[in-house]
Amino acid sequence: MTTGSRFITDFGLILPERLDLLKQIASVAASQSLPLFVVGGFVRDLLLHHSVNDFDLVVEGDAIHFGNALVRKYGGKLTPHQKFHTAIWHLPNTSETLDLITARKETYLAPGALPTVTPATMEDDLRRRDFTVNAMAIRIDGGHFGELLDPLNGRADLENKIIRVLHPKSFVEDPTRIFRAIRYEGRYSFTLEPATLSLINSESISVIMRLSGERIRHELDLVFEEENSSQMLLRAGKLGLFNAIHPKLPMFNPDYFVFLEIDPILDIPMSRMEIGYMLWFMDLMEDDILSIARRLDFSSDMTHSVWAVSQLKKSLPFLVNSRPSVWSLALENLPLLSIYVVYLVSRESALLDYLSIWRHVKPHTTGDDLKARGLTPGPRFGEILSQLRAAWLDGDLESAQQEQDMLERLIKLN
Ligand code: ATP
């Protein structure tokens, strides 16, 4: 057995059905004489006594061959990826899937590029990872169940609450690890070991410029999903990462940190990540927002939502004290979440009224009613309906009869 091995016996934080599944998978590995390991975040969180349910499974051998054996024994379906020596096992009778990975070595042909992968031992596989605390594995096949593989002393760093890279070129090879380090530091209140911290320097930060927008955005998305995202954003800003992403990317306004932690109060879909970007870019110039959105490879919907926030915030002074129908007209084509975010920072009550009441207001009259009255469908239809709606919104109508009377007047004008 390799250095640093020890048996882990406390699996009490895994749901019993997950542990059963793990044992079933392990029995197939044992029958095939394939060393099988759970790795990475699973081991880290298990040792930290956090609840764990997602497995990262690594086989020292052929993961596709192993996946086929699982399907033969338990059913389900396998999607193999020959190129990466991985497979996805679609478990029987559920929509759940499990990733099966072949232990591998990685070589980086250029800083910031994606690595070239070749099959290897579990220990090699651990040596390609980001931090010592993520570079542990627990072997689970047969009599090996619970054997900890810890060649890089991750367990000691975990106990000392330290984030440490595995080698000095780690951040240059892959600067997404800088963001990962900041996330673990903030999530677990760990400390970046001094030599590791000093490796976040101009050399590694400059490689961030070469990362694709998609890879950077993925890292930022993950930050927004964290409970301590404010602390992480502050740290990333102070380390000078934002400027390397885009020269116009500002520090996150600390006045807005509080809104990252909001509890949804309305029936509109909330996304911490979307709210995060909206708050971050809201006070920028339009051109800068669009340029940053391109750099981060935002979808057109996301770009529109972020842009809408900045536009709405800028137009608030012109809308204040308007009638509800005017507010509604200004807001009706904007994403609901964008309106909500502007409400958060401005506390303009009309925005909340729009989101909770005004947007649901409709006249009793419908297009079919107008047709039944002999009107030919056309733009005038829409005009009549919106005039009725505006009258309801502004309190000019209070009963169905009043609406009928108004409708008669409008039809006569036609
Ligand atoms: P989290 O709780 O943040 O999801 P995790 O450890 O499960 O943590 P994943 O992103 O799912 O994180 O990655 C799984 C494992 O793969 C990590 O524990 C780490 O060992 C390894 N890993 C992930 N990203 C990298 C990277 N950029 N460089 C090296 N190893 C990585």
C-alpha cells in the first residue's frame, strides 16, 4: 500500500441508501479485481464531517469495461466516452446517473490550455489535482473498503485548515484553480498556505486573460452559488483577478453584498447567480456591460437581463411619481428578475407593486369579446384592451359596469 494509508470507518454522514449503492458498486469492482476509489470532494467533506452524497468514482483500470460489468449485474444503461476513458452509468429505475472515471495523468501543453489525458495509477491521478485537501482517495473494492490513500498529506492540511497547491506551477497551468482556492477558503474558513498565496502573482494572473469566457464564467457562477460569496468576491477583487478577466470589470460594490443573501419573497424564479451578475454590472456604462457580457460568453437572455437592470436603474428618476399605467408600460418588456434587483437596491415601491399586483391586472374584456362586438381584429384591438387595462391600473375603473361603459365609448370612437 502507498504512503499515508489508513482505514476510514465512519461513513455515518452518507445516507444509508447511498452507502448501499456504493457497496454494490464496490462488489462488482472486487469481482473484476479492479481497484475502485471515491475521490476528491467526497473524501474531503467526509473527513470534515459534512454531509456527502455525490460520488466521484475512479477506477484504476478501464472505466468503460467496469461500467459494462455494472450494467450486466444491475441493469441500467451506459454512455461510454472512449476518448476520455470515462462512462456515465444511468442507474436502473431512476433518472440518476453516476460518472465512472479511469484514473489518469494529465499533461499541459500550454498554460491555461486544456490538458492531454492518459490512463495511469490512482496515485498519479491524485497528483494531477488542485489542492492537497482534494487529493485524497478512499478505496472501496472488497476488503479494501475504507482504505485512505493520501500520498500528499491532504488529511494533515485538512486538520490544519490549509489550502495548498501540489506544485509551484499549478496556478499557471490552470488559473481556474485560483478561483477554486478562493471558494474553499471562504466556504470552510481555511487559510491559503503562504507559498500557495504567493503563487497567485502576476505570472499566474496573466494566464487568466487566456482562459475562455465559458471557463471563467463557470468559476464565477460557482462563487455566486456559495453562501459566503461576498467574502469570495472581495478576495478575488483584492487579488487583482477582475482586471485580468476584463479591464472594465469593477470591484463588486460592497453596499450590494447584502442582496446576495436575499430570501425570495415573490413568485418569480430567483437565481443567485443571475442576481449576482446584475448587481455587479448594474452601475456600468452600457458599452462596458455589453463588452463584459461578450467576454464572459453570456447567453443573449442573460445579457439582456443585466443590461435591463442598468437601464431601469438609470430611468428611475424619470418614472418616480408616475401613474401605475405608465410604470407598467415601462416595465412590461423587462425580465422580472431585473425589475426585482432594481427594487432591491432602490426600494422604489412602484417596482414591488408592479411585480406583485400590477403585472397581473387585466380587463374583463377580451379580444374575443371585441370580435363578438363586430370589430375587425387589428392594432386598434390592442389599443382598446390596453386603454381598459390602464384605466383599471390607475383606479379610473372600479366595476365591470364602468368597464362596459368605457368600452362603449371607445368603440364609438372607432
Ligand atoms: P465542490 O464541493 O466545490 O464541488 P469538489 O471537490 O466536488 O468540490 P469538483 O469541481 O466536482 O469539486 O471536482 C472534483 C475533484 O476534481 C476535486 O476534488 C479535485 O480533486 C479535482 N479537480 C477539479 N477541478 C480541478 C482543477 N481545475 N485542477 C485539478 N483538479 C481539479
